[in-house]
Amino acid sequence: MEVPFLSEIVIIFLLSIGVTLVCNRLRLPATVGFLITGVLCGPTVFGFVTDREAIDQVAEVGVAMLLFTIGMELSGEALSRLKRPVFLGGSLQIGLTIAAVAGLALAYGTNWQRGVFWGCLVALSSSAIVLRILQEKGASSTPTGRLSLAILVFQDIMVAPMLLCVPLLAGTLDLSLKDAALSVLKVALILGGVLVVAHFGLNRLMEAVMRTRTREILLLTTLGLCLGMALLTSYLGLSLSLGAFLAGLLLARSQYSMSVISGILPYRDVFMSLFFISVGMMLNVGYFAGHFVTIIVGTLLFVLIKSVLTLPAVLVQGYPLRAAIITALSLAQVGEFSFVLAAQGLGAGLFDMDAYQNFLAVSVLTMMLTPGLIAVAPAVAGAVARLRGRNAPAVPEEGAKKDDALEDHLIIVGFGISGKHLAHVAHESGIPYTILEMNPETVRRYRDKEPISHGDASQPVVLEHLGVEKARVLAIIISDPAAVRAITIEARKLNPNLYIVARTRFVTEVAPLHSLGANEVIAEEFETSIEVFSHVLAQYLVPRQDIDAFAAHLREANYRMIRRMSNSVDSLADAVGRLPDMGVQAMRVGPDSPLCGQELKDCGLRPNYGVTVVAILRHDEVEAAPGPHFRFEVDDVVYIFGRKDKLLAVKPVFSGPVRGHDEGGAQAAIA
């Protein structure tokens, strides 16, 4: 029995394995490997695939699934923040691009209809490639990642009007205002009705599915909702991916969203691979070789023009130049829906076959360049920002007013969940602090509640106006790895004595940040693993101090190993790093602590826990090097010196016994 195009799929998969392995050796992204696989499988090289249309249709499912998972990862708060970037940034990006390209077309003697059509082709970017690369790099939640997503969503919304404009621009369709209004009303009513029904009935459906405890039913329900909504929007003249995105947003409200997304990810990756391969098949190698110079020049001009036209769409929202440059370079490629639009334009006579082939070649090249452009975007943005900083007057970014009264203060870069918690603790502890946030919406929301400023912390002038030279601690709590590195470099230059604490997602970022000058680097994936085993050990009634000591030892060993692996030659810092990790910790004596009423000589802190009391704060007075007969009281703040794992292990002695674990453990240690 012969299955249609099954042999072609098998050949594609096998060839893609070899190509991607070679690309991995060359440190090229898998996306580039899939595009090259498509070129090799295409009709102009080996010709393995004859039914490319079927592959294209399957690949569209991959794009829909990608947007579905993106929608599911958006929380209600994140979606609310995207409203302004979607409609303001997206409309400005498309409007400026169409207007500029149409103007260039008129200047070269082309009529305005063809100019507008070319503007539509240039305006669209590839949701599939950009969002996939951002997810792989862990940059989806960064400001530039959210801005890119917002503009891409608006572009998907505009696909239907653009397709409708093709016959109008070609003069082959007469559409009255009444017919257009009825079409828009029909789409709004049907789509609105489906969304309302899904909003009120989706949770009940998911609860019924989850009660079956059958993974197959959950997967079928997920695929049915994703592809069903995609087909509905396609029927209404919109894109498949827009419907899948809306389905993802609806399912994101469900408490079972994580179970849903984990089941669909493997299918999404397979279909997305086919999408990239289908794009590579479009490249006509013979035409590319015959027009090599023209295509290369056209590609470079395309990237430059589109990047420049995207900048205002980000800058107008109040984001700094660095974010605008990174977003613009991320979107500097032709979109997958541009191919559909180009095919419609070719049939309508808006351009000839040579122009169509030239467009396809430039499109595939821009898609192949996208991983590299996204990789170099932070470096390009940093170079441009530094050049602008040297030529610009030394004034702060909007809202970043210099406060000369700040001294020995804390600077918080990033005001997400972690930044808010840190600011709250600093406020409660009486620590002076200031906040820098790059999202203008967040700054406006908290301007009257917190000492918050708007700006890009990677710029020295902004750090100077935050008083970095007089600050004690800089906490970098943002999701952009490149920005974290840039901020660390600039802050260390301005204040060699500054204590820099940086957050990163991956353990592999720890060593580079230490080498750039960060004192402490917190890796989310490593800290999450420690939190997991801490909860597990607690369920087995392992004493809390043993858990804390084990966690401290693991942190010390792991981070020291990472720092040592980053340098092949021993240095003084390496030698110091191999010594026991010593430090000073402040502990408050709680009302349940066995220390209450005990004299220092009787508490046994040094022989039992390996820590030394160096000072005690009582009623705003510090007793340095207290004597053996000093008696502890409730609310004393005790400063102890020792190894970091020992400092953590002694915590229960000061706070008192942990309820439900070891009521007498701390008291026994004192005795």
C-alpha cells in the first residue's frame, strides 16, 4: 500500500538529520540546517520532493501550533501590557513600511498600486522563525521579545486585509462600502460569538477531559481546539496562525494549561521543521547563481530599509534605542505570509515572473540570515548606543533624575516579580534604593509609588544618574542575557567596589558574568533544582538545618566549579576561590530561640556550629567583640563569622525549633 508523499517525508527527515548535525558542528542554529535541507530537497538541486504544495500545507500547521503555544504562555497581565505595542507599534510599523516602499516605487517610475503591494510584502515578518529563535534563546519574556511578539501578532491580523487589497490594487475587483462593512460585521459576529462561548464553556470542557485521566483524550482535545480555531479564522479570511493564537490565549486561562502545552510541544517541533524545509525549497539555485550580485545587494538593502522603518514603531512607545535596534534586526526578514501574498500578486499581474523569483531569493536569504542577525543584534545595539552616548549630552533618560542625596544605596535593574519583592524588602528594612525599568508602561504605573526611573542600564550615563559611583549594591534582575552582561561591564567600570548581584536563566551564564565583574550570579535553573530537592527532603522529615547545610554546600561547590572551569590558567582569584567560602551573616534572636537568656560562653556556637560571634546590635547600639558573659535577649541582631554553609546551618538556633520537624534539636545543640 502506497501512502501519498510518505517516501518524500522520510527522505526529508533523513537528510535533515545529516545537515543539522553538520550545522551543529559549525555552531549554526538548527533553523539554518532545515532551510539548507529544503534547498537540497528542492526541484533545482536533487529534486527529492515533487509535491511541494502538500509539504507547504503541512508546514502551515507548524506555524499555527507555534502561535498556539505562544498564546498559552501569555498571562493575563502580560497580554494586557501587549495591547499598546500590538496596535500602536504594529500599525506604525506596517504603515511606515508601506508608505516608504510605495514612495520609493513612485520615485523609480512604478505606479502607486504596485508600490503599495510591494510595501505589504516587505512589511510582514516571519513569526515562525523569530519566535522559535527567541524561545530557544530564552528571550521570549524580555522587553524586545514581547515587542517582537506584539508586532508579529498585528502583522498576522493584517494578512486578511492585505489579501483583500490584492484584487483591488490589480483592478480586478469592485467592492462597495456596504459589502466591505457586511464582511467585517460577519467576521466580528462569528469570531466574537465563538470567543464568548469558549470563554464560558472551556473550563468545563477541560475539567471533564482531565477527569478521564486519559492522555490521548487530552491531546485530541488540544489539537481539536487549536486546529479548529485556526480553520475558523481561515474560513473567515484571516490567517490560520491567528486563530491558533486566540485558542492558545483562551486555554491559557485554564488551570490545566501546563498539561496541555507539554503534550503538544513534540508535534509543534516536527511541523515547524517541515515549515523551515518548505521555505528552503522555494530557492531556485539556478536563478540565484545567475543573479547573484543583484540578489545579495537586494538582500542587504532589504535588511537595512526594514530595520530603519521598524525603529520608530518601538521608539514611539518610550523604549530606549537599544531595545528598538534589537527588535528591528529581529524582524528584518520576509514573513511566511508574504509568500501567499506574492503568489496572489503574481496571478493578479502586479509583478512578473522575474520579479517574483528575485523576491523569493531575497526572502529565503533574509530568513537564513535571521539567526545571525538576532545573535549580533545586542552587540550592534550596544555599539550604536555607545556612539550616540559619546555624541549626546550627558543627560539622563526620561525619568532618570539624578539624586545626589543617595549614598550607600541599592540599585534595582528590572521591576518584575523579583524586583518588586526586593524593593519591598529593602523598604521594610530601611535600605535606600532606586529602581530602573525599561518598560515605560511599568514606569508610569509605579511612578507615584516607588523611586522608579525609565532608561537603559547598559548606558553609562543612566547608571551615573542612578548614583552608581556611591551605591553599595547593584541587583540586575532582568531576562535579557546580553543586557545583563553589558550592564555588568559598565557598572564595574564606574564603581570597582560595587557589589553586583545578577540573575540569569542558565548555569552556563554564571562563569562569563563572574569574569565580567559580577560578585554573585544566581542561575534560575540551578536554584530551582535546589528548591525542588529541599521540598522533597522536607517531606521525608530531614532536619531543616541539614537541608540548608546541604544546599549551601551544593551551591558553593557548583558555583566554584563553574568559575574554575571558565579559566584554564590559575589566577589569584582562583586560588582564593578554592579557600573555604567565608562570610559574615546577621541573625536576629527570635522569641522561641534557645539562646534567649543564655550567656555567650554557654551557647556552644563555635564548637557545635563552627561560627564566631563578632558583634551584637541591641537598641541601636553595637557591642563589638562581646565578652563571654554577654547574655542574649529577644530581638538582638547577632553578627556571626564563618563558612557560608555553617552560617546557614546555624539559622534554626536563632529562629527557634521548626514546627513538625525537630522540636528539641536546637535546644539539644545548645545543651
